[in-house]
Amino acid sequence: MENQMFEILRYGIYGGSISLILIGLYAALTKRSLIKIVIGLSIVDGGIHLLLIAIGYVKNGTAPIFSPGFENAVDRMVDPVPQALVLTAIVIGFAVTAVALSLVIRLYRHHHTLEIDEIKNLKW
Amino acid sequence: MKKLIVILLLAVTGYFLVDSFMDLGRTGPVVETGVKDFYLDKTVSELKVANTITSIVVNFRGFDTLGEVTVLFLAATALGGILYKRRHHVGERSVLFPSSPIVRAGSKLLFPAIVLLGVYVFIHGHLSPGGGFQGGTIIATGFLLMLLAYDNFSVSHNVLSFIESFAGIFFVLFGFAGMWAGGTFLENFLPVGTMNNLFSGGIIPIVYILVGFKVAAELTGLIYTVLHEKES
Amino acid sequence: MVGSPVLLIAIPLLAAFMIPLLGMIWKELVRIIPGLVLAFMMISSASMLMYVTNNGTIIQTLAGWEAPWGINLVFSPLTAFLATLMTFMGFIVWLYSYRFKRNVDFEPAKKYFIFLMMLVAGAVGIVITGDIFNQFVFIEITGISAYALTAFYTGRNSAEASFKYLLMGALSSSALLIAIAIIYSQLGTLNMADIASKIHLMPAGYKVTALIFFMMGIGIEAEIFPLNGWAPDAYTEAPGPIGAAFAGIVVKAGVYAMVRMVFTLFDVSGAMDILLTIGLITLIVAETAAIRQEKLKRMLAYSSIGQMGLVFVAFGIGTLEGVYAALFLMLNHAIIKPLLFLSGSQLVFNSKEKLIKEVNGLGKYMPFTAVLFALGSFAIVGLPPFAGFWSKLSVLTAAANEGMLLIIALILIVSVIEIVYYFRVVNRIYFFDKAEDLIPQKPRVNAVIAMSVLGAIILIIGFNPDVVSTVLHNASADLMDTPQYIKNVLSAGQSLTN
């Protein structure tokens, strides 16, 4: 029973994060609105962060924090490295999104539109 | 037509992703002993830090964190540069709407509590879940609340810039101090103390507090810059 | 030896944090400090290059933890050579833009110099780091600086170009993160040397997937074929010196990351053929596109992409000679293409559209700039007494020794195309009549110094190619010798290999 739950959880998490990545990619590649493209990029980022967290999981895992009462739980602790990486990746993703949105604001200021088709240089 | 190509591309990407990750839980990685066991071990025995993630972010992979706060600093600078206009009317807001007295009173009540929570989170980053990035973000949400509730609420750009610069400078200087005292950049050169005490872990809590200040100042600055963007 | 590898990263970061404060004291400091920092980086990495040539690789651990656990910096003959080249080009670009940006407001100027410095620091970081996730962080530092610099002029269509660049950059950095996730999930480590020592344990399918995601992640900076859509726009819309910085610094870092991946990290058979194919496609597509361009900087951008294709072809040959030729090409391209960008942007300085036909007859009015542009053109197509000749010759010999006749033929055909479009521009400069309304731009003193230094280097390497051969030989041997790399990095701490 427990094993079955774990299997379902595994498929749910990996499948879910991979679908998030694909949904985000689809949005980033096909949508014609600048804001939607940026949203797509953020969804891709979110999917990858979930994926990274998921690869560190161990069965019956607990947070890798040695609070009183958890000193001997080393075997059950999840992998802390992906969590640290995700912390870094989130901040970087945030920075890129902020720059992207500021560019969108400037494009809107020039062209008074967010549609990619009406901005000459963005067609390729 | 374009959508078809994209869907095909996504199918290929998706296949390879599923192929790479789906077996992971069943068969496990090919190398069983990774770097994580070392980290879990040394965090307790040498660094005396309860939160392993903090010890990785600030000490083992501290150089990444230095790069990360730089990325944030560059993003804040880039935002100012990209949205720069020669005649900038400081003090004018693009979002001008009256908020109800309830929202205003409530924000005033919540603001100190939010800032306090943020400070708590980054001071206890080495003991409990949380840390500089998380705490800094919480503080910035407090400022966001105030900026939304009061249309005349303003923060001094110079003060933010000072906090940002000094936190960054001290981060690098701590790195150099480690080089001078211990031999390598960012080395933990202060006594580590006893585990689960507030004053433990050497330079780790100090660096994380600096990161907290820096993140709070930078995020507030970002929100402030975008909020004062006037449509032209 | 002056300084240590970590100072090449830490000093620019410190300076970047300090510049906003120093700018409040004296406004001129925001221009001077980045120059001093870049000069320090240049001198320091050059002296360390000499040390490395005599005494072997410097491995610097950070935060007190040995190689597989902490992050480490690797200063080997190859990375030292590239770091020296990049910091030198960074200094030249700073020198060129020192007075050039004086007519700009204080705030944008401050940001321009911060970003220029961080662009160089990030590129150096990409090259000297020994950890894949750290490399990702440096790629992002370089990326954000590059987006911001591309969008520097508010008057032009720079925001579009920058958004395009950012979109591709963000997607490819996602690919890079996925590759890191695959590697970490299988091998449990992020250190390059540690990965290289364990990669043979990884199932072949995962390896190929990871390699392809890596290539997608880094290819954007290396301008390989399907991922270089950003380059022509970004080069055109960015300020002139930044085009030079992209060609001389960012692209070189991307190429390094790519070949380090293929040569050291992955033992995938056939990876060389992938490099060769990508290189050939990039070369042909870009050069045929270059000949159709009407804007000067766009032409130079496509030519730059084509040259990177040639570099990948040379790497893809896979022999020591091929690597030597590729590094020689990178060195020459890093010096000649910035010269073309710098002198070219002087030539079209006062024209609105920056078209090629607007350089007509400027040879009489801007003699010095025109001579340097002509020198650069002759050098990059590979005319005998100049630097480009020797690198192209070494590519051809390397290919000939492997019996790759088709490749030789293709390179020669492409060279003819190059000659056509470069000579067309030089012809216009000297033998056409100047348009009435165009005012020739008189280059400032610092720009003249910067450009003539580059011109002098082209002549020196051209007449005496042996001055660089020792460094290049060491660097190419370093790239080929994976076991030595692993040993250097992991010797201090014990390896985690079971």
C-alpha cells in the first residue's frame, strides 16, 4: 500500500513538473502577446524547480534540518543540494523575469501594443 | 502550421524528459554516494549549523550565492537603466487609486508585523527553514503592501542604494577576510559555537543577514521603480 | 604572479557594488574605476598565465572545501589563455568607450560601465569555474549584463533586440538547468572533474540527452546555428563597443563552455561529429546570409557567427592540430572582429540607417579609421601577411591531415564568399564618392589608441605567428588531456568514486 502511494506520488510529481515545463514552452513559443510569453517562461522555470526538488526526494523523507529531536534522522533526510540549487535558480529566474517585464514596459511605451505581430523587429 | 512544429518539438522534448526522470525513483541513481552525504555529515560535525540548506547556500556553495546576489543587483540596475527617461518626474505614481480606510488601517497594522517576521526569518536562517532570501522577500512584501495602500508612501532611493551597496561590499569583504584568516575565499573563520544556538555557525548567519538586507532593499527598489513608471 | 584566480571575480563584484556609492562622491569615478578594475584583471591574468605556463595548473578551492564538495576555480593553460584574452579585450573596449559615452547622461553612463565590467567578469567566471552550476550562475550574470547593454540606447529599436535575446537566453538557460538536473540525479555531483571521472557509469541514453540539453543551453552564447537568431539584431542595436565585446568576450566564453563539455565532461562517441556538423551548417548559413546584408553591423554579426562555425569545424576535427587551429582562430577572431566593430561603428557613426552604402568614399575623410577597417577586413578573410592567414592555414592543414577534403573545399568556398562581401565594403570606402550630407566622424584620442593597439597586434601575429604558438600549444594540449584535468582538480581531496 505504501509502495503504491509512493509510485503514484512519483508519477504525479515527475509527470506534473514535466507537463508544467511543456505547457510553459508551448506558451512561450506560440503566444503572440509579450506578457503571455513572459508568463510562459515563468511556468517553465517553475516546472524545472519542481523537477529539481523532486529528484532529491527519498522515501518517508524529512527536511534536512537538524532541529532538536531530528539529530539522528540523517537517513531519512532528503537531498539538500537540489533545494539549495533551486533557491539560487528561483532568484535568477526572478531577476530574468524582472528584466523581461521592464523590456515589455519599454516596448509598450514605444509601440502602444503588446502584440508581437505589430512590433516589426520581433518577427523572425 | 507553426503550432504543429511547436507541438512536435514539445513531444520530442517531453519524451526525453520522461525518459530521463521517470525511472529515477525505481532504479535510483547510478552513483549512490553523492556529495550530499558529505554535506549532511559536515554540517553537523564542523559547521554546527542545523539547517543543511543554509550551510550549502552560504558556505559550501557560497560562491554561487555571491553570484546570485550579483544577478539580483544587476537586474535592479538593469531595470533602472532600461526604464530610464531623461526627464524623470520623481514622486509621480502610475497606479493611482484610492484605497479604502480599512485597507489603509489594516496595512499600517500589518506592516511592522511583516517586517518583524522577515527579520525573524533571516536571523534564524541557520536554525530553521528560511534565510536571507526568504526573509528579504517577506520584508519587501511589507513595503509592497504599504505602497499599494498609501499613494503617498515613498521610500528613499538613496537609502535603498546605500543598504544594497553596503550589504554587497560586506559580503565580498567577509570573503576576503576568510582568505586572510583561513586561506580560501569565503572560508568560515569565526568560532562555530554550539549547535542550535542563535550565535553559532561562524560567519554563516552574518552573511545570511547581509543577504537578507540586500534582497529586501533590492526587491523594494524594483517594486518602487516599476510602480513609478509613468505611461507616456 | 599578481593576485589569484578568485580575485578576477571578487574584485569586479566588489567594484560593482561600490560604484553607486563612489558615483555620489565624484561622478568621474564611475568611468575610471571599471577601467582600473579591468586593467588589474588583465595584468593579473597575464601574469598568472606566465606562472601557469611554467609551473602547471592552479586549482583554487573556495570556502575551505576541497574539489568535489566545494566550488573550485581552475586556472589551467587553456583557461588562463582565454581569461587573459577576454580581460584584455574588456580593457580595450573600456578604453574605446571612455570618452565616447561622455555625451550620455550620468545615470546611463554609470550603468553602462557597471554592465561592461560585469560582462567581462561573468565571461571570465564561465571560463575559470570548475563547477557546472556555478557556470550557470556566471552565464546568467553575463546574460543579464548583455540584455541590459543591448537595450542601452532608448532611441533605437534596441528593446526588441534585447527582448529577443532575453527570450532565447531564458529558454536556453532552462535547458541548461534540465541538463544539470539530469547529471545531478544520476551522478550526485556538480563538479566538472568529478563528473568527468564518473560519466562512464551513466547509461548512454541519459548521457546523450544531457549533452543535447547542455548544447542547447550554451549554444546561445556560442552562436551555433539554430540558436543564433538573437545575434544580428543584438549586434546591430547595441552600442558599437558592445558589439565588439560580444564578439570578443561573450562568444568566446560560450565556445569554451561548449568544448569543455564535449571534450572533458562527456565521453559520448560521435560528439565530435555533432560539433563538426553544427559548425559546417552554422558556417554556410551565416556566410550566405552575410553577403545579402545591407547594414554594416548586421554583416559583421553574420560574419562573426560564420567564424564561430569555422571554430567549431576546427574543434570537430578532433585532433590536437585541430584544437590548436581552433584556438588560434578564436584568438584571431577575438582581436580582428572587435577591431572591425570599433572602426566600423566609427565609419557609420553619423548615419541614421547604418547602411553599407553610407561608408562610400570615407577613406579620404577618415583615413586612419578606414585603414584600420581595411586591415581588419584583409586579416579576417585570411590574406597572407596578416594574422587571419595563419589560423586559416592551420585549420586547412589539420583537416588535410585527417583527409577531410570536402571540408577543405567548403572552407575555401566560404572564404571566397567572405572575400566578396568584405572587399565590397573596402571598395566602397576607397573608390566611391562620398554622399553629400554625411558628416565624417573624427575619432577621439582614446578610440584611436584602442583601435591601433588591436591593429598592431594583428600585424605582429601576422608577421611573426610564433609569438603565440607556445601558449596555444599548451592550451590545446590542456584541452585534450582529460585524465590530467581530473587529476589536477581531484588530487587535493580524495575522489568520491566508489
